[in-house]
Amino acid sequence: MKMMSVKWTSALLLLQLGCYFSIGGCGKVLVWPIEYSHWINMKTILDELVARGHQVVVLTSSASIFIDPSKPSAFKFEVFPISFPKDELNTLFKKGLDEWMYNFSKDSFWTYFSKMQGLFWEYFDFLEKVCGDVVKNKKLVTKLQESRFDIVLADAVGPCGELLAELLKVPFVYSFRFTPGYQFEKHIGKLPIPPSYAPVVLSELSDHMTFMERVKNMIYVLYFDFWFQTINHRKWNEFYSEVLGRPTTLAETMGKAEMWLIRTYWDFEFPRPFLPNFEFVGGLHCKPAKPLPKEMEEFAQSSGENGIVVFTLGSMVTNMSEERANVVASALAQIPQKVLWRFDGKRPATLGANTRLYQWIPQNDLLGHPKTKVFITHGGTNGIYEAIYHGVPMVGVPLFADQPDNIAHMMAKGAAVSVDFHTMSSTDLLNALKKVLNDPSYKENVMKLSRIHHDQPMKPLDRAVSWIEFVMRNKGAKHLRPASHDLSWAQLHSLDVIGFLLACVVTAVYVITKCCLFCCWKVVKTRKDKKE
């Protein structure tokens, strides 16, 4: 024990010395996280910050679902009390998940998105309560102010981090995947997103659109623009104004972000314009595969030349119906590959001898295993990036949120096929599997994406952390901020200039017309006088 203590002390001392002699030294980072897969990505960044010697403090509520302050960690947790029942957050997530998975029919555009809008409004209302429990806790705010943080790292999907940064008078950086319709990125970050070739997130379109698809994309743009205005002008503006003691808006406060770290990259995204204070850091959580547990390794090796199929619908889905489970199991039983299926429920009656069920699987390690042939996935961004990283083609079974859109991206790039979870038969799933297994183009295309991902000047995680350190050293990154932040909506779209030029043209046409009419009148009058 004494030897271990000496080793830890020595390691910490070396980190501190490394910070002391490095450019800018070590910083203090305050983190405003979001649950589930968002936390997985954020934690990867935080671990690297700690490894570089920075001090990290994570703000989390006593009702947190996925973030567990009791587990050993390299960073400190600041747990704040909440003013609502502890299980309300979990109930909200489960209700939203069930609604989106089973009750959101895409048969009607307006019905689907109005339900999604209601779900997000409920989520934002809940977040406002959580945020209020932090910023109105004077003792906690005073403690944070006295800690003298250098930066706030926040997730834009959960507002409040920017408000904390304003109260602490420190710069802040966003790390997130997307906001619905790219509304925060577009209207707050001022990121240009041309609807003619840049599909709106959740539209499930590619960058090569037919005329009718461009019409559809424009409808999405207009819908989300209106939807953003309604969210932006709800209670958040009054709430932020009350806390800061001056008139402000959510958009104004969020617009002060120094950097926007987007958790995708050009192996996933379609090419489009971006700004210097936007960095794409997709796949920052990916890493080489580690050896499998002995039992899993033996099962994988027993597959011979056929290889294995990895199947998981993520950590949030635990309520697959018995009927759907039997449909899936029946399809899996008909392929020659061995299957490792992450499944938490009653054992399906149609389960084949080639399939084993696990409540948890080491997903990254399995995808990196040389025997892995196909990844059956719900289409979460983290899983897709691990498949790209290891070069594994996919069969998509999207369920909710950005998952259908993510799979649509992979289909457009020739690395995946998709089936509908609610309507697919065993034959549908079996045919999708056979297509990806037997058509070599899927493997070739995903390997191309993998090469693009690995062939970067700097690793995504290093790029993300380097920009965070840059903001800490320079107290911001205002030189990367576009002047569009200082323009009104009319000025941004040059409506004032267009109006002025139109007025000039109309005035010129009016004057020229009057002059011509006057000249004509003079000529006619002169001729008339001569005749008389």
C-alpha cells in the first residue's frame, strides 16, 4: 500500500511539474454534462484533460441516471441537490424513449414532428428546473466563483453551461453531436447550411437530392426555423434575464461560445461550409480493440471462416417485445455466422444454437476483432464511429432520435443497409444480413471510410483537447468568431442592402421615366405649336 501511495504521489507530482513547465500551465475545467452517450463522449475528453494535468470538476445532480459520482474517477464531482422527485429524470427519459420508439409514426410529417416538438419542450422545461437548482443555489455559485475556473465545457443539447460561464465570467466551449434541425448551430453559432445541398439533420436525406427531395429539405428548414423561434422565446429568455439581472436571451448567451466541437467528421458528414470556431471531432472515443473475455474469445474462434455478427440496440433499449425478439432471433438462427447479441429480456423461443445472449458486451473490442463480419446496430453515433474505426459494415435497425438519419448517412456512403424495426419480418432482416455479408462493396466502402478516419493530421481527441487548452491559454478565441454575430437578421441576409439597391433602382426608373415622359411631352408640344 505504501509503495502504491508513493507511485501515485510521484505520478501526480510529475503531472503538476509537466503543467508548470508547459505553455500556459494547467487549467481548471468546470463541466456541465448530459446523460447517456453524451456523457461517454464527454468523459473521454475529461480523461484526456486529466491525463494532461488539468483539474476537472463535473457538476451533476443528485438525480443523475448515467453519471455515477460514487465510482472511482480521476476528476471531482460536485453534486447539487434537486427540488423535484429523484426519479423524475429517469421517468422522463423512459417515457420519451417509449413514445419515440413506439408511438411516433412517420406516415404524417406534421404529426411526427409535432409529437417530437412536444417531447423536446417537455425535456427543455425539465432542464430549466435542473438549471434553476444550480444557479439559484447561492452557496454553490459562490463556491464555484471562488474556485476560479479557467473554462466551462458544456453540451449544447442541455442549456445552462453557458449561463454558468457568464456567472463565473469565464469562456466556454461546446461539445455535442447536433441540435434538431441544426438550429443552435445555424441561428446561434451562425454556421451556414445551404438547403440546396446540405440536408437538415433528421431529414434522412443525402447531399445529392432530387428536386422533390430539395423541396422536402426546404420544408424541414422552414419548419425547424419556426420551431426554433417558439423554443427560443419560451421561458428561457426570462429565466436567463432574471438570473443575470439584465435583459438577455438564450440565443445571445449561447452565442458567446468560443468553440463548437462537433462529434462527427467528414467520414460521416456530407461536405458543407463551416466556420473557424467549429471543429469536427467525430470518433474521439474510438480506440484499438483489447482482448475479449476468455468465453467470448472461444465462442468467436469457434465460428471458423464464417466469422461473427455483433448485435446491440444500445444501452437505452431494454423493453423489446417478445414478438420482436422472436422475429430477430429467427433471422439470426438462419445465418452460418456465430452471433453475440446484447439482450436484456426473456430468452426468445426461436433463438438458434449459433446465437448467445449477453446483458453487456465489450462493443469496441468485438468490432475490432478479426472475426467480426457485420455489426447490427440501432444507429447511435458512438457505435457507428466504432464500426467506421474498425472497418465493419452495418445493418441498421434505427429506433429514435438521430438514428434513422445516421443510418441514412451510412447507406448513402454504401456502408450499410437498413430495416424497419417495427415492420420487418425475419426474412427482411435475414435478407439484409445476407446482402451485407455477401456483397463485398459494403466492406470496401466502410474500409474507405475507415482509412479517411485514420488518415487525419491529428487524432480527434487530441484536436478537441488542444482547442480547449487553446481557449484556456488565450482566455477565449474571439479572433475566430465571425462578424455575423454582431449583425441583425436583416443585415445578416443583406435585406437592408437589397432594399436600398431596389429603392435606388425604383428611384432611377421613376426619374428616367419622368424625364422621358417630360421630353416626349415637350416634343409633342413643340410640334403642336409649330402647326398652329
